[in-house]
Amino acid sequence: MTTKLLPMLYCNSLTEYSRYKTREVKAGDLGIGGSNPIRIQSMTTTDTMNTAATVEQSIRMIEAGCELVRITAPSMNEAKNLKNIKDELLKRGYKIPLCADIHFTPNAAEAAARIVEKVRVNPGNYADKKKFEHIEYTDAAYDSELNRIRDRFIPLIKICKEYGTAMRIGTNHGSLSDRILSRYGDTPLGMVESAMEFLRICESENYFSIVLSMKSSNPQVMVQAYRMLIMKMQEEGMNYPLHLGVTEAGEGEDGRIKSAVGIGTLLEDGIGDTIRVSLTEEPELEIPVAKNLAERYSRRAELQKAIPEVTGLQFAVYNPNENSAKPETVNRKRYSPYEYTRRNTHEVLNIGGHNVPRVISDFSDRDTISPAALFPAGYNYSVALDKWNLSDQACDYIFTGDKMLDFEIPGTLGVLVKYKTWKTNSGRERHYPLFTVKEFLDAEKRSTELNFISMDCQAELASASVFIQTLKQVQDDKNIVLIFETGNEHGMAEQRRAFIELLQNQINIPVVVKRNYQNISEEQLQLHSSTDIGALLIDGFGDGIWIEQNQKPEIRNHQRRVSLKADQKFVNALSFGILQATRTRISKTEYISCPSCGRTLFDLQETTAKIRSRTDHLKGIKIGIMGCIVNGPGEMADADYGYVGTGVGKITLYKGKEIVQRNIDSEKAVDALIDLIRLHGDWVEKENSIEV
Ligand code: SF4
């Protein structure tokens, strides 16, 4: 079999922001893709048979800025009731496209396609029932399966063509069919092939009103799948619009961070025509988050500063003709956008090598730093016991500017101090100098253990050869850590460009990614830093992170004078949240909770809060909390334990993908979940902190 390599790039440019051009698809009057703005959408959580509640909720979503409302249609009854919902919305003056969400029920899809502007089908379950079976398919058996799907799917295509209805082929990582799993595995490539099979059937019927999505609750998998999908579409001459989303992202800060990491990473490269942020909250609360993510790119092209192009770049590529479950890597030292490969670095103290990425917390704006001041960074000093207690999210280093600490610091903490101050106090334990490049090259005194060198990526890349020459000069000193900074509006790409330069020249010095944000709200800080830093971590870049925030002390907001500066605790938790979402450092329990929809069988928000309050100390455990048995088990993907609604007041518990207790009374289900965690040896009693 001849090896055919795909085109080299999954986006227009790795350095210059521009929207990746797709064809325009119309859902009613709403254009998606082409030169339309990034569209904002969400999904109702009400019972679809409750017309009044669904209409009211849709109106709240529309008023918040939602441009397309998705409503679940699990059976014919709900599909037919979409007509009442649509009529009532029109009567009340809301002419907005509706999308029916379909799983397992082709007849409901066919009914809905005659009523609403768009239908979403999941290729993992449209014509397949999931049995979690591994079957070895011969080519002939595989083709006959495809023919069976074709026969089942073509009637829907014909109706969509006749009624001018658009379709989303929405693949979910957690609900791939047994057939795809058997051939491609539970991989981004499997997700891509799952959509392509349906897409090819649509094209063979001359139906092109299609939007595609590749969702996963793991942002790494999601990003890789979209990138691969674009490569595959390019190869087959296709350019369908892309709907971006991270499934089951959860609630509150975790849900926002995870969504920003996944969606933002792709938006940074100009990918994405419509987005949905899935939070376990009221759907109208998803809209400001989605708008915040999308609006950042409305002026990116004009505000960005030029970044030198990458020359001679080698990618890890995959060979689509080999049907391999994993992309083939040309050279692991090269940039690898389709699989996670952490950049190879040497270890300096506890940074780089196999160490988890480190967190640096900024204390430079404090007039004085006392032991009590370290509390928001995860260190609690007990005067009575003369002991430090560490939380799971205790930072690793603090930057103090020109201040040396005059008390005994916790054994796990290091202090970065500006070089000039360090130079005259260099005997102080675990205080390390922060140099500019020039200071470092001219320095008469350096730390024998750890030296940080701050580099402005734009200045350094202006002469990449000098940049590399400088680093080659110092790379044998195994006590240097670089800090990459950027002032570019398109800063992620600039920092990535600098990382690629290190990769290409095989310079293995560890690097901390630093971003500085000026005068933005707490929510913007959360979303922007998750995007900017998360996008690099997902590509395996970064041995530490440092978020700095410079805020005017007070600004006028709705007639009130308020300080918008996020507090230290918030920024510290945000740093650990980004590492958790990118799965590069696990410091807390992970909840994969579905956003709920008309199928949901219990109050997801209340139940998630209840489970969280009992289990949020179980570092590293993943708990899936899913509203229904139809999609829940598949979509909770790689959760260690699952809590799934199976009937009114009934819960089924899972260990991994195995059912362990069926239909427990919901009153007793949280206790039963905890017993299950205990039984498998994953339970620890709650303690507030670790003593050092
Ligand atoms: S898992 Fe949750 S969001 Fe998905 S279909 Fe079931 S109830 Fe709806």
C-alpha cells in the first residue's frame, strides 16, 4: 500500500491569525461558516414535551445572545412537539433556527427534519446500538455494515434536501460505534472516520448542508480530532463548517477552564464556525462564556504583530490509508499536533524532565510578604505549632520582585527574585535569581542551582539565529530555566513559534510560559489564560506556568467603583485548573458532568454539588455524573466511577464502563457511590492539608 502523506497544515498559518475558510451552510436564515461571524449556540435542558417551559428557556437563551437553539428529540413524540415549540416562539416574535438533537432514533430525526431548520445526528448511534463488543471485521463485513447504515441514513438525507434542512454530523469521543472502535480504537482518528463515513454518504446523495463536530470531555482528544478532521477533509476536497465544543465540561470554574482550553485552542488557529460551551448550569449562562471566547478574535487579525514564519517545519503526520489507530510519527522531536508528546527537556531542580509543570505565583505587588500572605497560594502557617500546612494546590514558586523573605519558608517553596536584589543577598536559602538575557550573559554571579532567564519572544524571534546561538551557548549549564513572555495580541502563536525554534534546534532547556493580562475582568482572565496557556500545554509545550495580572486598582462599572483585580487565590486556583484541564498535572477530583437536556432524570446541578461536596478531596479520581442512560455511559468516556440516571428517582452506578449497581433509590445513591469508591480502595478521609 502506498503511503500518502496529508497536506502539512491543519490551519492557514501557525504564526499569522486568519479564519480557516469553510463553505457556508444555512440553518434557516442563519449562515454558518464562510465569512459569517462565529455563531453562538446552546441547548435547552427542559422536557421537550413541556412546550411552555422549553419556549421560556429558549427565550432566555435568545435574549442572552444564543443564535441557534438545540432541543433534544429522543422519540417521535418530542420530535413532533418541536412544531408547537417553534410556532409558539414565532408567535412571540422569536424567529430563530432550531436544531433537533437525535440519538438512536432515525424516525424521530426524519420527523424533526420536516419541522426544524437543523438536525444533529450522532454517527456513533444513528443506526447502531452500542454493545461495547470488539468484533474483528473483514473488509467485506465492514463494507456490508456501511451499506446497512447507508440504507438507514439516506431517507433522512432526502428529507433534509427536500425541506432545506441543515444537518450536524456530531461525533462524540465517548459514543463511537463498536464497528469504529473495533477498527480504529477509541482515538481521534476513529472520531474522524466515524464522521467521514456519514459525510461520504451525504456527498454521494449531493447533499452538502452539513456542519461537523468532534467533541470529547478531554480537550486534548478534542483538539487533535478537529485538526485531523481538517486534514482529512482537505485530502478529500471538502470544507464543511465546524461546530466546536468540549462535552460534559462540568460546572463553575472547571467547566469554563476546560471549555476555554479546548475551544480556545482551535479558535487561536482560526478554526471554528460555531461554538457551544457545555456547562452543568442554566443554558443561558453558557452564552456569555461562548461570546467572551469568540469576541476575542473579532479584531485579532488587525491587532496581531507579525511573527516570523516557521521554515523547514516537520510535523508528526498520520497515514490515513493504513487504518492505524495511532498517528504515525515522523520524528518525535518535531511538532506533533495530532498526538500528545511532551517536549523533551532536562531536569533543573524540580522543573522540566519528568516533573509536572510548576506553578509560579506573583507576589511582586505586595509591599510586605509575611507568612500569612502565602495562604492564598496554598500555604497555611500555624503559629502555635510552628508548622506549614500545604493544600493540594500549593504553588511551587513565588515571584517577589525586589523582596527577600525574612522568615523560614516552607520546604516545597522556591522564591524568584530580580537578579540585582538577589546578587547582594545570594546566600538566602531557596531564593533564585531572575535575569534578563543581557544580565545573564554579563553576570559575574549566578546561582549554582537554578537561574531563571526571562525572554520576550517577539524580541528574540526578531533574530532567531541570535536567539538560538545564545541558547546554544548556555544550554550545557544544567541550571537554567527560560521564561517565555509575550506582548503580542496573538501571543500563543508567538510563544509556540519560539517553542518550535527550540524543538528544531534540539535545545532541551525547560521553559515556563508566562502571560501578563491588563485590565480585564475575572472571567476574561479565566478564559483568556486558559486558552493561551492551555493551547501550549496541549501541544506538550511548557514546564511551568506563570499568570501575571496588572489591573488598574479600581474602575467604574455600572455606576459602582469596583476593583476587578482577581485575588491571588483565584489566580492560583486558575493555574492549577489549567494544568488539570490539559491533564498535565492532576491536583483535584475531576467531574465529567453532562450539561443536562430534556432527557435528564434528576437535578444535575444539585446532584453534582452534593457529590462534589463529599468527594472533592479525591485527587486524581474522575467521576462521571450523567443525566440519562441513553448517552450517559458512552459520554462519560474515561471516568473511573459513573453516576447515571436510569429512571425517575433511580440511579445506576458504574465502575469504569461496567455496571455495578442498578436502579438504586436516588436518596441513597450518593452514599452508595462513596461505598463503591471505598470498595475499590480509592477513598481517603477528608483532611484539610498536608503538614510540612
Ligand atoms: S447524558 Fe445528559 S445531556 Fe446527554 S442526553 Fe443524557 S441527559 Fe442529555
